[in-house]
Amino acid sequence: MNKIYKLFDHEFVRPLLEKKLLPLYPEADKINQIKISWVKKNVWETTYHAVIRFDLTISLSRRSPLCETAARHKRKKLLIFCAAHSNEPRRNVYQALNFLWKHGFDCSYLTVPRPLFYEPSLRAVFYQGVAGNTLYHYLATEQWTKADHFLELAGRWFAKLHSMPTKNLRSFNKNNSRIETILPGRAGALKIIGQRHDQHFATYRAIYRILAQRERQFLKLTLRRWLIHGDAHPENVICLSTKKIALIDYADMCLGDWARDIGAFCQQLDYMLTSRLRFSQERAEKCKEIFLSAYFKYAKVKLTPEAEWRMETYYCLAALRTANYYFLKHEPQAEKGERLLEQLKGKLNIE
């Protein structure tokens, strides 16, 4: 049996959480109830890529200020998530969250999930979840006033991230720092495309060559690197309240060019709004304008032609990564990948 199923065995889970989780909550006395459910279930014979949710009810210690009078205060609910990958250790996710939690993202209106612990035997990171709707939800349901507000907060969130000092900071995911090595990597992607979709091999090779060359051209000009999220899109923005958002999914966090987050977020806005939700390009442009205005205001970065060129490079990278998903997934959707390739050929002047 695949070892990830151990996380559905209460005889395994309860001692694990009591040992590693309870010490992080001084107000807690014991765990009363545990409800376990799948969020993402990609489980094969021996490998897995999974996200699991734990709904906990804990008893509060009598010494806790939360447990002074009424019986209703004697218990507390906790929402815990576990992200696990058999082939990609998630220790870097724990380390990234822990760094952010200790450097200004712990309790502000621009926040992140609380890191809890890393379990090496399962290559799994545990963290306290954040409850709310995604930014994508507000876009999809046409709640434009709220969507516009959260787009502005998202711009401010990325500005805060990119302004963090990175001197002597190691990259949390070194392979993710460059276009040529972002999973599945240039060589890996070309190999699989050549095997499964040979008719697109030449186009793929040309796109990777142009984008990697552009990135090298800029990075040669500066030693500076920025802390970037690495997977910036509206479904990773969680709206906790009218004044508070969090970003989730830190597997790709690394040191790189700030333009990568911004270009990727704009591409995903375009793609989700026009291709998936069938809204007008005018609507997409308005959403991007709100996001970009907030970002450049709070990041105190000028929107120069060079910055636009870099953002376009990573805009194209995000489109290519989306095409990778459609071409390389277990059940490919080649027609969606082909549409993205046609758009990229036009943007990059590829015949």
C-alpha cells in the first residue's frame, strides 16, 4: 500500500499530531476529534502528489485565557493541511513559510499560512490553513468591486515580498530560479514533447531558447536577486476578509527576478478571464491595470521599457508552463496547449 495512506490511519496520525502539533499551541490540552479528507489526490502505486486536510477539535487548557468561563470556550477548531510529494521534498516549503512568518508575514493584513512542521518520512509539510475564497472565485462570479479590491491587495502583497532583503539568503528552490531548470526543465520538457508531440518539438525548442536567452541577458547585468513566489496566479490568492489576503503554495519560492511573479500573474489573469471564463479582453486589461498600479506604487519600482520587456518574458514563460501542463499531464489536452503555442509564436515572432 502507498505510504501516503498512513495519513488516513488515525493510529498513525493522532500520535504524530500530538507530538509535533500540540507543543506549538500552548493553549491546547489535547486533541479531541480528527476529521481527514483529500484536497488533492494524485496517488499511484508507490508515488504521490497530495494535499490532505485535517479538521481538528482541541480541548483548551484550564490555564488558557481562552478557557475562563463559558463551556463554549473550552474547545477550539483548527484547520490543518499537509502537502506531500514523493519525488519532491517539501522541506523547502516549510523553510520558505517559516522565513516569511518570521519576517513580517505572520499577522498583518498581507499574510501567509502558519508553518507547523516537516515530516521527512512522508516528504510532507504541515501548516495551519487559511479560510476564505480565492481571488479567482470573485472574478468567476463577477463580483467586480470585491475582485478589484483584492487585486489591489495582491499587488501590495507582491510588492511587500519583493522588497524583502535577500543578502546572504539562500534560494529555497534553486532549480526553480532559472527558466532552463524550472520543472520539468528545458531538457525534460523537450524530451517528453519529442516523444509524445513531435510535431511541436521545433516550436518548443525555439520558445525555450528565446526565453532562456532573454533571462540570461538581464541576469548578467545585475547580481541582485529578489525573493519571488514562483507560482503567481489568482487561485493562489486567498481572501480572508475585506482587508486581509494570504498567498498559498510555496513549492516554487526562490530567488529570481521580481518581473517573473508580475508577468506570470498578468498572464494568468489574461488566460483565466478570457480563455477559461470567456470575459472580454477589456475586462482583463482593467484587472491587470489595477494589479499593476498597486504593485508599482508600493514596490517603488518604475515601469520602464526594460521592466516591461522582462515582464513579457515571464508572461510568455507562464503561458509555456500552462502549455506544459496540458501537453504533459496524464490525460493530455493537446488542443489547449496548441492554442497557447500559437499565441507564443505570435508574441516571439516564431515562424
